[in-house]
Amino acid sequence: MKLVVQVKLLPTPQQAEALEATLHQLNQAAGQVSRLAFETKTFGVYGLRRQVYGELKAAGLGAQQAQHVIKKVADAYTSLRGLIRNGRLTGRRRRRAESKPLTFRPEAAHPFDDRCLSWLHDTRSVSIWTVRGRVKDIAFTGSADQLKTLAAYRRGESDLLLRDGAWYLIATCEISQAPLTADPQGWIGVDRGIANLATTSDGVNYSGEKLTGYRRRMARVRAELQARGTKSARRKLKRRAKRERRFATETNHVIANEIVADAQRTGRGIAVEELAGIRERVRLWPSQRATLSNWPFHQLGEFLAYKARRAGVAFVQVDPAYTSQMCPNRWCGHTARANRPSRDSFRCGSCGFAGPADHIAALNVSRRASAVWAFVNMPNEPARESGLSASRAGRPDRIVRRKPWALALGR
């Protein structure tokens, strides 16, 4: 599996000047190629190469960098077409995007391969091609885990990036994953929420109180800065927004690591609710919309998915419908809104089964995971011979046919 590792460069002023000049010239060249591609309607790598490769070489770019500039432009237009095709870019935004060539910021990231960039892990430095010649002995730093992963698994290209005055290299690492546990010994259901960031079917609760308090403080500071409206206030707003995202990301990493480690230790899989489209499905008061939109639900799910895949732990997403309203008792299964007398509590109106609402939802997620996993791993031939339709095969089958939300990672 592929992961990216970001390390920080520590260039001298002369080295930083050469890197900045290189990044500016490469992005300027990419802008020129983009305009030509837009005018001639030539968006493929080979077509652009025939038209502009000689000009890029004549402008002082090396052979590899000329190739990277052409591929960068072609990939940008491919991404634009993908957004339009998938309905992510519509209406006025689509018309504006299609009416002019794509542009590249002077400090936009640019890829370097092993011919243009050499990693020296012993001295913890890099040597990189620039428009002012090869620049050697540029120091880099990172956490112990990042440096270890970088030295052992780095493969392919690395992106040079200038962000907020600091230089970074984002390297692609090809990490081998553990064999997938094909027959999990049960499932850890994970319910994601706002008051509690995550609650597992084992009853482990990861409270969001600390993150909620932090975000409330940030909201008060943000309101004060927005009221000022000065240029320095806007700069502070950007810095605080990035700090808030880093805090939430770190929290999600810690939670995901603990859940995956528990699943790996006990030989179980991990199941979460499929929350795509939650903003469209859930009705909220205006005061609640910002909280839901800014909450890192999706990020926690992604962290659980890739960490489980790396550890060889089975991972599935299940239908979220009525998980917090259905009784988890196998002999009951009563589902009703009245089973939730309050946000935090659950009490079945039929059998009297009671407990914390988030724990009940996690139990239902865990129960559904077994059916989903069995269906995903079911051979196709017997299903066709039996003549079962989607409606006869049960609810998970209907949802899988509508959308591939059940992910059997490692298959």
C-alpha cells in the first residue's frame, strides 16, 4: 500500500533562493503549456510532448523536468475532467473552469524523481536539481517514525512544496501490508459522533469533550478576529484554522491506532457506519450545521481503513439506518424512535433492553458486519444458480448493489 511521508527541509538562504527560483520557473512553464493545451485542445501527454518538449529544453529545463512539467499539466486536465464527469463540478463553477486554461501558483508543488533528487539518509540531507545547478547537502528533519519509514519504504517521486515560508518534501512510500485476516473472530463496531468521537461495541468511549472545548475556544477567537476584519486578523484566522485541523487530525490518529491495535490483538475486524451523504440526509438547526460540517467524521473512517489494511485487519462499512433506534437483542430487534428517550440513552420499548445510545449503535454496527462480510466473500456462482434476486438476498445485498459501501480491504 502507498503512504506519503512529509519531511521539512532546512535550507540555507542561498539554497532556499535556488529552490524558490526553480519552483517559480517550473510552474511558469506549466502555465505556458496549459495555455497551449487549452488553445489546441491537446490534453494528452504524448500530444503535448510533441509540441512543447523542445521549447522547454530550450528554456533551460532538464529532460526529466520537461517531462514532469508536461505530465503535470496533463494530469491537471485529467483531474478536471474527472470532477466534471463525477458531478463534483457543475453549473457556474463548471462553466468558469471550462472557459479558461488551468493556472499554477508560483509556489505550487512540483514532482522530482530519483534522477533529479537524491536522498542521503546517513547525513539526513538531499541533493536536488535546480535551475542554478545541482544543490547538495540540504538538511531535512522529521519525526523518528517518519524518518524510519522514509529510509525503508520510499519509492518513486517526491513533491517539493513551499508552504507558509517553509520548505517540505512529500515522499511516496510503498509499505508492505500484513496478510488479511480472512476469517475474523468477531467484529469491533465503531459508532462515530459529536459528543463522543467514537464508541466501540466493547464499551470503550473516546470522548470528544476535549476537542469540543478546544473548538469552542477557537470559535470565540475566530469571531473576534472576523469582527476586526484587518489584514493581520485574516492571517491569524488562517493560522488558527490550520492549527485546529492539526489538533483534530492528531486526535483521530490516536483513536484509530488504539482501535486497530485492539482488533489486531484479538483477531477481530473493524466495522463502521457508511456516512456518505450525511449532510443531505440529516436535518439540523442552523446552529448545529457548522459543527457537523467541520467535524472530522470522514477522516477518522479513512484512518481506520488504511491502518486496518496495513495491519491485515478486516474492515467493512455497514448501512447506518436505525443503528441507534434498533434493539441489539438478538431475540427482539424492535426498532422505533421512542427507543431513544434522550440523545444519550436507549431503552427498548419491547423487551426493556437499555444502555448508552452510542454503545447500542456500535453493537448494531458490529452485528451487521458479520452479514456484510459473509455477503462480500460469497462466491458468485451459487448465487446465480439459486436465482436469488437483490430483494430476496436481504438488505445488505440491496445496498451493495446500489453502492459499493462494503469494503473488503486487501482483496
